[in-house]
Amino acid sequence: MNIITVLRHIVYSQVDGQDLLLDLYLPEQETHPRPVILWVHGGAFRKGDKEMPPVMQLVDQGYAVASLNYRLSQQAIFPAQIHDCKAAVRWLRANADLYKLDPGRIGAWGASAGGHLVALLGTSADVPELEGAGGNPAYSSRVQAVCDWFGPTDFLRLNDFPGSMDHNAADSPESELIGGPIQDNQDKVARANPITYVTAEAPPFLIMHGELDPLIPVNQSERLHEALQKAGVDSTLVILNGLGHGFQGDEKRWGQILQQVQDFFDRHLKSEAEVTGPIDEDTNLQANRWVHPFETGPVGLKYVTFTSQAIGEAYGYFLYLPPDYDTQRERRYPVLYWLHGRNGDPSRIFPVAERLDAAIREGRAPAMIAIGVNGLQQSMYCDDKEGVFPVETVIVKDLIPHVDATYRTRPQRGHRAVEGFSMGGFGAARLGFKYPDLFGLVSILGAAMHNEAALHDFRPEIFEAVFGGNLTYCRANVPWTLVEQNADRIRSRTIIRLYVGEHDQMLLRTNIRYHQLLERLNIEHQFGIVENAGHSVAEVYDNFAGDPFAFYAEAFSAAPD
């Protein structure tokens, strides 16, 4: 076993004169910053503490672990508890250099009440009212992976199955947490439910639950898992047969359970080299970023690779060809470049391609080629300042010429569209408005339309990794700047739509402000707030007031050759 250093009773925040404490478990001295796990204890929100977390196996494998105390429900009602957890994450980032922690690799793990809080950490990143005032506001409270052990996630459905507790009672843990009976305070309940905030932006989840849990029914984990999967989030649900609350029932399985947790965090917080040991120096560590182990997808999607000159290696994308592509050999087609969101990959085109294929077959959309672009996980579709990951250059200088040379495209700007969702919406605006001679159609959906100030304040990891911590470089590359710079080249030439879900709590207001900017610049565009849609591309497409593909039918039919 490695040497472990334990630093106890560190003050990570102060609230109303109260010190909030955590213990930090550090493995033997490392030459590189360590990934971090935040452990959040259980105890029905009214008891429990940071002592004796089940983390020694992870520390022995090179993880740093922080175990925190948070305010219990008799001390303060919700949202105090999530405020404290988010304050702890921000503290870890603020003190990363001091303790040799990696601020870009923070996982959260908790059990029961702690499972609820880590699930909420994962789903509610950047929800302002849940951040609190616990210090270090310049740092993000976002986590990169979540392990939820049997946490309540949808309070009003806790009594769906008979158990040993009446969760609707005024003295239930959930009622005491929100300050009143849950059935009489449904707005407060919604605010506390992790499931309320699920979006495609959530990190990977491992959810584990005992099949026979008499306190927190297994439907709580099932409902969260279903919501995450519907949003396109990487979620794994493990139902442990024969086990109860706290996985009681078979102590022999404890080691296997902990190994599943370690394997999950290894996949999402460690590089292959850290998991398997040293590798050959000639091994290309960027390979898994630019190419994924895909082959095919729905509706005939194929995964294609080619050699990009910008990166000097293979680059992969998903290709959709319309139904008549192989039979109408003299026909040429417009092209849609589809940009995925943060933490995504080219496979995020799947739900869009399925809807597009149906619309083409039903005559609602023109036959077109669609490309599922690889924008890496947090590039914002911009070349990073250091030139290590030139995503924009790959797309503009390599991918588009490759597509035009390889397939029967109509290569004029009026027949080339860029569409994206979330980070991809930011990217569609970036590329579409920076290169108005390249793209004639720009479709911006549920966009993470951050300006340089928002990236600095709320996405510090992206601000550093992509923009080099340089406000000038960041300002020059956000869509707010680019559309003003090129307004004369965009106005009356580019066909634009901007849509956002009415329940997209994080991004609704910033999309409205961007719409107002386009109006001030006299740039004609479609704008809409999609009813019954949150931060989900499927919900946006399925709840359009009209046919979402009419945009392409009208624009491509009117475009000159």
C-alpha cells in the first residue's frame, strides 16, 4: 500500500460564523497533479460526518480524496447542503496547486443523502441559485464524474413502493430538508430534486442501488438513470440483487462493489497511462481524442476517418447519406455539418440523423448529406491558444474540403449549413459568423452562448485550456464579437435561426440576449423559445412550433448554384 497523508479539519468555507471542514487524503508524492474524489456522507440529511469514508482503495490507486462535512437539516434547510458541496469543489480548484490536485479531474461520490447531493452536483452545474456564497466564486463547481449510491432523486415518487418509511410525513428526512411536508411544497421539492436539472451537459454517472433497499426505493436510481440516458448522458445503473440499504446483505460483495467504483473513476478521470502504467513514448496520446471506436450508427450512419494535415493524423466523423444517394448517381447534395455539445462526440448526431432521415423519406426535408463533426470535449470549436488542438482549422481547412472532394456535394455556401447544440450551438455561431463565405445557413440550438466574461467566471477550465487564460484572445473568438465584426458580410446573406427550450434554465437568458444583439445589428433571423423543451436537442426538435426541417427545405431550395 502507498503512503497516505491525511490532513484533517481543513476549513473550506465559512457561513454565518460557522467553519465548514473537510479532511484531505493524499497518496504518496506524485510528479503530476492527482485526480480528486469528493466524498459526501449520508445520514438522512440530519446526521453523519466526514469521518471514515470508504476511500482508502482509491487513495492507494493515486487519487486524492476530500471528505467533507456539510450543514445538516436541523442547522439549515435546503439549499444550504448543496451550497456547501459546491463550495468544497470550488475550494479544491482554488487550492489545486497547493495540494498538487488536478482541477480538471474532480469526481463526486456519495451514499444515501450524500448520493442525492453528488447527483445534484452532477446535474446542476452553473445553476446560479444553487451555487451559494461559500467562497472562491471565480472557480467552477462542475465535476467530471459522479458515483451515486442509492440517493433519493425524485422526492415525490419515494412512496411509489412500500417501504419502512413514510417519505410524505412532515418528519421525514426529505420534508425536514426542504422545511415542510414534501407533498405540500412541491415547488421546493422540484428545486431539490437532481432529476430536475438533467441536461446533456451532465458528466458520466455510475448509479448503484440495492434491489431490496427498504428506505430509498430502487425507482429513485432508475428514474435518474432514465432521465440521464434520455438526455444523452453516459449513465450506468447497477442494481445489486438481494442487497438492502447501504448494500447490506452480503459483505463478501463489498470488494467487488468498490472495484466497480474504482473502474468507473479510472475510465473517466485517468488517462490510459495512469491506469495501465507507463507506455511507449511514441504512442500518440491524442489518438483517442480525434478518433473514436465507432463503426456504424442508426439510419445507415457510417464512421469515417481520414488524415488531417492540421494535426498530422487520423480524424473521425459520422457520415449520413440520403436514401437515394446510391441510386441517383448524377445528383449532388447540400451538406449539414452538425456540432455536438460539451463532453460529447460525433455520435451525438444520432437523434438528429434519425429525425432528418424520417423527414427526407416523408418529403418534409430536402435530401442532404449530414456530417457528425468531432469537436473534442470542450474546444468551443476554436483553435486553442497554444495550438495543441486546432479544432477550427481541422474543420475549415481539412474536413470541409475532404467532404467536398469525397462525396457528391453542392459546394457553394448556400448549400452548406452548420448546426449545433449547446457547445455546438456556440460553435455553429462561431464558425458560421467567422466564415460567412463558407456557410450560408447557420442553425443555433440551445446554445451555450457565453461571452468572454462568462467563460472566465463560470467556465474557468475552458477559459484556461482553450483560451490560455487570455481575455483578449477569448474576446476575439466568441460569437458576440465575431457577429459584430462581420455583420455587413452576414446581413441579408446568411440564413439564421436561433432556438432555445423554455425550460433550459442555464441558457435561456443568454440566448435571448444574443437574439437582441442580432436585432440591434439588423441581422434577419428566426428566433423562438420552444415550449416544453429543456436542454435537450431531442426535446427542441420534437417541440418546434412548426416543422424543424422546413428551415432547410426553404433555404436550400432558394440557394443559387
